[in-house]
Amino acid sequence: MKKYFALLLAGVMALSLAACGGSSSAPAAPAETQKEETAAEAPAEETPAAEEAAADIKTVEAGKLHMATNAAFPPYEMISDNGGFEGIDVEIATLIAQKLGLELVVDDMEFGSVITSVQGGKSDIAMAGLTVTEERKQNVDFTESYATGVQVIIVPEGSDIQTVDDLANNKMIGVQDGTTGYIYCSSPVEDGGYGEDHVTSYPNGAMAIEALKGGKVDAVVIDNEPAKAFVQANAGLKILDTEYIVENYAIGISKDNNGLRDAVNNALKELIADGSVKLIVDKYINAEN
């Protein structure tokens, strides 16, 4: 699925149905068509993060690191051609798990359940193109940021919406439920949003795009990378040149599990320092720009 575009529409719509139907857990698996060796496929090594964490790590399942995500968010997480999971977040989480001597297990669910799954002790980490916000920081702890996300606006070609300001002209905006796009757009006008009456939320981005194509909404606000995938797969849509907002992505971890938080954060820092994170991001994003 991540070669992106020839099969992207069918793949995204298929996994949309999966996201609407509940959650499933499966070990992360690379796409069968992937020829090049990736960082996530490298053998696990003994690292300072693993040594420091060995005595303190507590996970929901012994020997496993459960990652709560919504696998409908290319290129960060999506279902691969062979039915496993792949993407930026999946590969980074795989390397983190290896550093900690654990096996990554992907728990696929609706985006709105990602944080509550960690809070409730059903998953160990939340990693789903997850933006750090003050509200979310009240519910989970975050690692340092590993990527930057940009919210953009998708409209039909020929739309009279040309800038962010045009969204205020009595337009209906489609968003993915529980995302920062939803939070920003549905907030009151005095707080910089457009009000809940002008926003329709959907379980995932693919369904919001279908609503846009069907004329049910006038625009969709979503992160830039999945936006590019959706526009490439759907003729007649475009992304406005104006950015909506810039955000930072990080990993969410239960406030009751400081040992795991510190271990994951240390492992992530090592991966950033040695260039592994950049290598993964470049593979999915920068190399395609």
C-alpha cells in the first residue's frame, strides 16, 4: 500500500471499513513488495536505552510493546499489501521495541480510542501521527517530538475557497473525529474556530474525502502527508497553498508508567541522534517530494 498511489484508494477505503469496525491487534509486518532494507528490519542491538530500561519496563503483555494507532493515516501508519502494518510510525516503533528487547504489536482502532487505550492499560504507547496538545497532556505523557505535521485544506478544483479565511464564509468543513483538525475547526469563533455547526467529523480521513467528493462538505482539513495521498488518488481535488497550522508529533504513554515512558523516550532520542528517524521519514516523505 505504501508504494502509494496505484492501489492507495482501494487500500485506504478497505482499511476505513476496518477502522469503523473496532480494533484488531497484529504484529507489525513489512510489505512483501518492499525490496530495500529498512531501519525497521535491522537486527536488534544492545543499547543504553535497553540496558537502563531492563529493570523498570512494565508492559501490558510480557515481551511485547503494544502500539495503539489508527492505520488509516498514510504515510505514518497504514495496512500493507500483505495485511500487516507499515509506515513512519510503525517503523520507528519497531526500532524502539527492538532497543528495549520487545516485539512490536500494532493495535489498530479508531483514532478517538488511541489515547484512552493507553490510559486504560490496553496498549503501551499511542503513536498515530499524534499531535501534542495541552488537553492531551492532561491524559498522557509525551516523549519528545520526532516529526512535524502540517494541517492543510483539501477542496475540489474550482472551489471558491482559496485561503484559510474563506472557510469562515458559511462553509461546511469535514475532519477526522478526535483529531486536532476537529478540535481547531469546531472550536468557537471567538477562539479562532468555525463552530461545531460548521464541522462534520468522520471516523477516518478516507470517509471525509468521500463526503467532499459527494458535496456533503466544502473542504477537508487534515494533515499534509495523508492529504497528498488522498489528492493523488482522487482526481478533481487539490490542496490549498496556505497551511492551516503546524504541529509536533510525539508518542503518548500512560502517566502511571514512568519506567516505560523514560525507556521509550531514551530509545527515541538515540534513534534521532543516529539518524534512523530521518532515514525513515526520508523514505516515506522527503524522497517523494
